[in-house]
Amino acid sequence: MGLESTMNDIARGVEVLGVATVVLGLAAALLGAGLGLVRGNGAEEVYTAVRTAFARSILLGLEFLVAADIIRTVAVQPSLENVAVLGLIVLIRTFLSFALEVEIDGRWPWKRA
């Protein structure tokens, strides 16, 4: 088992962690919604709580997936084409993370609460 194979396995593990984070975040958000409805919280309040909890899990999952892409590109297949693809993936995921953060907080990051 060489370094390339080991790094590929590590990258795959980080990817699994990222996907698991999103799936478990969805489950936790839905469980929280159910509990909120049972407690008599309003539908709008429950919706906001679920949306916020799930968006945070997506953000964390995206971070893991970006880390896996970096590991795979730098350690496993460091070609110029793969680095360019990594740059595009990171750019897209960064935009998604930024957009989700704005959705969660309801304000631009540079504006104070």
C-alpha cells in the first residue's frame, strides 16, 4: 500500500464524513421539527429552525468535501488540469457556503448585527 493509495483512502474517508454530516444534519433538523411541532411551536418558527439547522450541516459537509478534494488533488493526482478543476470546485463551493451563510444570518457578513 503506497502513499497514493493511502491518501486516496483518506480523501474517500473525508468525503464519507462530509456526506454523513449532511445526512445526519438533515435527520437532526427533521427530528427537531417534529419535536417543535409536538411542543406546539408555530409552523413558521419550526420551518426557520429546520432551515437553519440543515443549512449549517450543509455548510459543514461542504467544508469536508472541499478538504477531500484538496487532499485528492494535491496528494494523489497533482496535475495542472486537476488543480484547475479543484480551483473551480472550491470557487463554486465557496459561493454556495457564502450564500448559505447569508441565508442563515439574514445579513451580509461585513454588516454587524
